[in-house]
Amino acid sequence: MKKVSIIAVCIALFLAVCYATSGHLHLPGHGNVEKQNLQEVVVNYVTSTLTNGESVEFVSSYGNDYYKENGDVRFSTNVVYNVLARDGSKEKRTAHVICNEDRDKIYEWKDI
């Protein structure tokens, strides 16, 4: 009886590991890295285009979609961000962004 339960536990553990590594099980924190990557790459991109000492604040993204282009996975989204002027005023802007699967490199940027 004890031998059967040990075998059952080993089989269950093996199946759980197989399931987790197959991509079907998302462990806590999954997606947080990609979200942070998107925020950083948007802030860095916009900051590089500013000339009067403004700063950038990431607000949100919506309309998220993955697709394949020439065998590579792309991530398409609309991002909302604020440009903060030196005097403290905010200007809300929106852009359509296409980046890589990890969301750490922008391929296309189009202001909306």
C-alpha cells in the first residue's frame, strides 16, 4: 500500500513538472517582466525624442495582440503615456507600438 502511494506521488510530480514546462501553467509573476520591459522601452523611446527637458510617465496599454511576421512573434499594443513639462503640466498622448515578443525592442511607433 505504501509503495503504491509513493509511485502515485512520483507520477503526479512528474506530470506536474511536464505540465509546467510545456507553457500551459503560468507561475506567479508571469508577464510582469514583459510589462516592465514595455514600460521601460516606451519611456526610453519617448524620452529620446524630447528636447525641452520634459519627462515621461507610462500610464497604460490596451488592445494587446500577438502575431507572427516572417516567423517572428510580434506584440502589438496601444500605449498611453504622459509627457510632463518642467512647469508640472501633463500632456496625455497615445501611440500604437509594435515590438518583439519580450517587449524590449520597438519595431514601429505611430502616434495616434
